[in-house]
Amino acid sequence: MDLVLSLIIISLMGYWCYTIAKRKGRSKALAIFMGLLFGIIAVIVYAILKPTKEVQLKNAEKLLKK
């Protein structure tokens, strides 16, 4: 039971990093790997990272169109 719970939590950390990386324009494969390897630390790091320049420009264009 403990092993199953641990695998579920580790998988969720990988998925969480993936979703943050996707939103910020970062490498999704690397995010999954880091999430699986480092867990909550990787989630915190990805949450703190700024979006890439391309994503920032895309967001700025959306704001200007409104």
C-alpha cells in the first residue's frame, strides 16, 4: 500500500511540473523528469521560474488586443 501511494504521489509531482512547464513555455519532458526525480522541490522551482520570452510576448500581445 505504501509503495502504491508513493508511486501515485511521485507521478502527480511529475504531472504538476509538466503542467507548469507547458504554461510557461519550458521543456515538458525535462519537467516530468525533474518532477519525478526531485518531487516538490522541482514543483517549487518551476513555479518560481519566469515564462520564456516567447510566452511573455504572446501574453503581452493578448493583453494589447483586449
